[in-house]
Amino acid sequence: MTNDVSRRGLMAGAALLTAGMPGISWAFERDGNRKVLVFSGNQAVPVLDPHVRYDWSTRMIQQSVYDALLKYDGDPPRIIPWLAERYEVSPDGLTYTFHLVGNAKFHNGDPVDAEAVRFSFDRGLKLNAGIAWMFRDFLKPENIVAVDARTVRFTLDRPFAPFISYVPWWYVVNPKQVMANQEGSDLGRKWLTENVAGSGPFKLRRFDGNALVHLDAAADYWKGWPMADGERLSGVIYRIIREAAPRKAALQRREADMITNLTPDDLEQLARVPGVAVESHAGSNTFGIKFNCQQGPTADVNLRKAIAYAFDYDALLTIHNGQAKLQTSPFPQSMAGHIDVPGIPRKDLDKARDYLKRSQYPNGGIELEYVHVQGLESPRRIGLALLDSLRALDIKVNIVGQPWTTMVARGSKPETCPNMISVYVTPVGTDPDTVAYQYHRASWGLYYGMSHYENPEVWRMIDEARGETDNAKRMAMYAEIQRRIVDDQPEVFGMIANGLWGRRDYVRGFVFSPVRFTGEVDPYPLWIAG
């Protein structure tokens, strides 16, 4: 779809994409007597299935159409009841019992009961994709039991300290709809790629993962709405505009109500535009340049260290206009268990040259590929800073912008992964396991595991820490894990960037939470004044 965002071009594109769909509207338009909010970002939504994939754009849609037992809310993030009105944990830390609300219904009217919860967790574990890593080492499908219509019990194989911190990301699907659309033994995977079987505050009207996703508000949402009835939206449209300039122009022209994937320069410019408000929030979103630790020149740890010491870290803060802070560990500073790792690299050309001499490329003379998400200006500029930094080592850098889906597909295998790949990663919870597990062997193939980092001893420590119930011992283990990861240098540990959004000042209800991914918002509390 074109990225031209003139009103005429935008509406013409909408007409083509939504032929035969009465009532669709774009920013500041009405659907009957209610408004449709248009949110724009650069990233596609390739899959809707909540048990198969999650990234910021995908999860933004998933959390709109599905519900979970618990939900993250606010800053600092707290876990609040949702489908579950309460839960209990046994003294030995093995059994979790959730008691469900009595009024939750799926969009087709079926009740959200304990069997639906059991089925959803069972399905997530059996598909062994996306979110499965969170629980598969501690929970077997047969140990999830629907005790009665409103009670579901999970019995773990052994204690797992982060259990509750992951529950908010396990969305509940309607088993009747899923199984009615099963092909072979796929548990409805093909159908749920582009369809929804949820109970969330929005229903799916239109899905074109590379252009737009149109959601209708569920007027009879079982949880109710946080705003007055007259202020509730008719729906939300997520419109994908790959490049920053037309996305920013769309906000300025009221052709989008809220946008993300902004640079700090964009934010400063938008702050001066009448009628536009900007959001900048310090969170836990880390930026790193991940090395391919298995294939090519960057499989050499000494070359990785040379690059890390040659890099100009101050450039990260300059590029972000101070809307970031440097990492002092693989863990963000706000996370439990974080330590400032002694000796984490900062620019030191003497050390860089020393490590280069120890590598297989003592005189440089190589070219490395650096891949970033197409349309994101800050990672592109960071690539230029990397190019400039590595000239001192006679290493050339080929900067390549690719769509997110292409980049992640390449990074999923060591054989196709670029030498260096830039990525923002937001922890999915408040427990240190959410970051540590990114460096586990089980994370290979996922976007946060694109370094294909290998250290069996670190993997063993991560496994052990997940099951440790003594918190002091557990935090000491994570301290050592952080030190060892830094010593292996699987990436350039860069910065923790602020979350940045621009919105028209008539958009109300925005709530920031640091466990939300880059660009992700929760559409549920949003409304338009006036």
C-alpha cells in the first residue's frame, strides 16, 4: 500500500482495502456517532495467533482482541486481576489455583470458563512456539486441570519463581471456535493466523497484516469500559506506514491520531506542532547490536570484543537527544537483580586494537553486514556511527535496512543471520528471567536470540536460577550470569531507550507501562475528546 498520506490518497486507499465494509473511518472521522482512532507504526502484523508469535505490533493487536488471567498495568508495572478474580499459591510453590470471574464471554457469546483456560495453556505448550518457552520446562499439559467451571489448577513439576510474571501474556482462546477450524492436527494454527477467537475489548473487522488492521470496539465487553459510554471509540485502525516522514506527516495532518517508531528528532519537532502532544517515558527497552556468534567473522569472540571497545557509545546518547541511558549490564537498570557489570566495554581504541590482534583478523581488512529495521532512523544512524567507529580497525560496514519480518527470518538461523543485527528488546515481565532467558539455547531462532549465543555453563545457570526459591541465592546467580554474558560479548550492549509516541492532543487515556514492547500501546483505555 502506498505511503502517500494526503487525505485523498488515504481515503482512496481505505476505500480499496475496505470495499463492501460500511462505516469504516480514518483519523478524526466518525463511524455513526462514535470515533475511530487511527494508530500508525512501521511494523507489520504477520500473525494473530497469540500462542505462536509476539512482537510489539502483533501483541498490540493480540491484547486488544484477547484476555488473559492477569494483566500488567501502569508504571511501575503491577499485575492486576483480569479473567481471574483471584489466585492462590501452595506453600511449596508448585500449585497455582485461579478463580475466574463469572461474567466473561467470548465474542461469539460462549462463556470464558476453566476449560477454555485449560485448553489455551495446553495448546500453547503443545504448539511449542512463541510463548511456550516461558512454561514448557516446568509445566506439563496434563497438569493443567479445570476443577470446575470457574476454577483452574496448574501443578508445576518443580518450583518456578517467575510463573505469575508470565501469566499475563498467555491469552485465552475459544476452544470451540479453534477446534471447529482445525486442519489435521494443527490445533487451529492456520485459521488463527488471520482470525480471532477471543473475548477482548475489540473484535476483528479487517486484517491485512502488511497494510492495516481494523478493530471494532465490543460494546458489550464483559469487563466494561474505563471511560464514559459516550466517549467509547467505535474502533481502532492500526495503519502501517513504513517510513518515518510520511508517518509523522499523517499525524500533523490529522490523518493519524497517534504514531510510534519516532526518532528523538521527530519528537522535538512534533512537540512544537500545535495540537500535538508527545510522550517520552523511561522504560526497560534495551538496544543492542547482536553479533552472529556461530558463523562468519563475528564467531570470533576477540573480534566481537574489538568491535565493542571501538564503538562510540556517546553517539547513542547524541542520536537519541538524551532520551536514553547507556546499559551497564545485559539487564536494564530497573530490573530486579541488575548489577553494574565491572569492565563493560566503553570506547577504548587501545583495547580494541589489542583484541583485534588476538583475533583471526589482526589487521582488519574485512567487511561486516549491519542490518536494521527499514524505516527506523535511529538504528540507521547508529549503523553510521558503527561504520565510523570501525574505520580505526580497518573494518568496513555494509549498512542494510530490511523489513522487520525479513530481518527476523534471516536472524532465525546462524547460516543466514547477518554479522551484526540491531534490535530493541523489551522484557516481557518484571522478573530477571525474562532477560536472562534471551541468552539461553532455547531462544535461538527468536528475535531476541539472534546472536545464537553459546555457553553451556551460562545456560545451566539460567536453568538453575529459574527454579531457585531462595531469592537471595537467585539474585546472586543472576549477578554471575550478567558478568559471564558480558565477558562473552554476544552483542554490543548499547542503551535503554525511552518509549516515544506522538499523539493529537484530543487523544486521551494513554497509559505507559515499561513491560510493553517498542511502540506498543494498550488501545483499551484510549478515547478521543471533542
